[in-house]
Amino acid sequence: ALAPGLVKTDMSRVLYESGEDAIAQRHPSRRLGVPDDIAGAALFAASDASSWMTGETIAVEGGILLI
């Protein structure tokens, strides 16, 4: 399973539009996610490179869980 953090999309705009810079500065990566960040993790999960992984949740969240 993929567990995305805050990703800049039309659907999530209401969550970040009033203070994107302030929100991004709280992330260790200093930016919000973009759909391509999630796509990369999805491609990995669907590839042979992940064939030895079972029952894992991949957090794709820019490091916010470290805080």
C-alpha cells in the first residue's frame, strides 16, 4: 500500500492554498509532494524490484513522519 502525504493536486488545494510556503517549510524536504512523487513509488511497487516485499505500507510523505 502507498501512504501519501500532502500532495499538490486540485483536490487537496484547499489544504495548502492559504500557506503553501509555511507548510512546505515544516517538511524535511522543504516542499509539498507532487503527483510524480507518488507515481515513482507506485512504479516501484508494481515492478519486479519489489517482488520480495509483502504486506508493506510505503510512506511517501517527504519526511514529515520524522518530525
